[in-house]
Amino acid sequence: MKMSKGRIGRHLLGLAVICGALAASGAAFAELGQPAPWEYTLQGSATPVMDNIIWFHRVLLIIITVITLFVLALLVTVMVKFNSRSNPTPSRTTHNTLIEVAWTLIPVLILVGIAVPSFRLLFLQLDLPKADLTIKATGKQWYWSYAYPDNGKFEFDSLLACDEERTKCDAPRLLAVDNEIVVPVDKVVRVETIGADVIHSFAVPAFGIKIDAIPGRLNETWFKATKTGKFYGQCSELCGKDHAYMPIVVHVVTDQEFATWVEAAKKKFAAAKDTTYASAAESAAR
Ligand SMILES: [Cu+2]
């Protein structure tokens, strides 16, 4: 089958329009802070770190697309112009200094060009700014415990909630918890993570954070949520049979709402202290 150049062009244009429409609809249906059906891009951003991750991802995608198309064009040219039928007496050229220098130097320059924003992003993620509050997240088989050392030293367990009663629960499947992390908006939150039994991983896609919670070692990361709402994450290190059932929910609220929540939480979790899984395990170990 032979296709004219014009027809190929129209097909490619059609494909590009379909891809563009899919990308636009994917973004439109996605709700901030949670996964969406048929989503294939990154989750929307709610922190400066995630803004940077998305930017870097897009830049890399453009670079690798251009490189791939370039290599494809070279391959097609070789196949069409230099096959034995169209080029029966091949050239005996073995070296070309200019091309050899170019194919060494250009990839080096591309890699250096990628390294600069890559390191800038790494430093942004790993260089903790001065924190407004600290949360300690302890990964356990198979739930999370959170402590608020700066706000009254209360702690609580956060377990998967309302999975059997899907109809009563408006949270996304397998992502709701009974006790959510509550943090104020536009504040730098330091997250310390540790594992109580095996390695877990604390990850919230919309914040661009994912950090292992390792027994005997305190890890830390940070986020500054710039939007209010609920942001869902999951344990991201295979940690045993119920690994899929230990979600993370961060509820970002205003300063006022946070202060009110802290007061209520102090009372609620002080009363519940002896009945939490964390405390029960601790007293059992004593
Ligand atoms: Cu896990």
C-alpha cells in the first residue's frame, strides 16, 4: 500500500489531535490529590517540589522524544537510501572526524544540560528548609502511626477505613483512613519517617514525596502544601500481606482549622492513648 506524503501528514496530524485531546481530558477529569480512571500522567501538583518534578518530567519527555525521532529518521534513511537495491556499490568511507566529534560531544552536552536542573531538583528535595511543624510517621504492619511533637506530643494510629461500606464512603477506593494527618496550608512540614517492623515507604504523589521508613533509622523529608484539600498516598515499599491496605491521607486546612483540630486531637488521642495499636504494642513489649 502506498500513501502520499499529504495523506501521511494528515494521519499524523489526526493522531496528534487525538493525543492532545486525551491529554487534555486526562488532566480535566483528574481530581487534585488522588488518582483518576485512565490517568497516565503525573498527579496534579500541590507543592513547589511537585511543580518542579512535573516541569522536569516534561522537559525530559521533550528531549527523549526529539532524540528518538531523530534516531528513527536516521534508521529510516539508512533503510531506504542505502539498502543493496538502491545503493548497490557502497562507499568505502570508514572515518569522519567531524561526525565522530559531534556524536561524542552533543550527547555530553545534552547530559550536562539535563544534569543541571536534575541536581537543582535534588537539592530542593533534600535540603530541608526551616520547618513550621514536624510530623513523625511510623510505618507498621499494616498501618501508619503519626506523632505531632510540636503540637502537644499526641500520637494516633491511622488505619484503612470504610472499604466494606463503599456506598457510604466518598473517598477513593482503598485510600480512606480513620484518622487523617491534618496540616496547615502554606507551612513547611517536616516529615520524619521510621519503620517499626519492616521497611515501609511514605509517599504522597501530589506532594512529590516518597521516602522509606526503615527500622532503626530516622529519615526525613518535607512538603509545603499550597492548596487545601485531601491528598492521598500509599505505602510504597512492599512490606507484607496487607501492604496494599495502609493508605496515607493528608488533610490540608487553614491555620484556624488546624488550631481547632489540634485542640480537639489533644483531647481525643489523650483519652484513646491506651487503646491505640501503637501504645498496645508498646505496653506489650514492656
Ligand atoms: Cu507497604
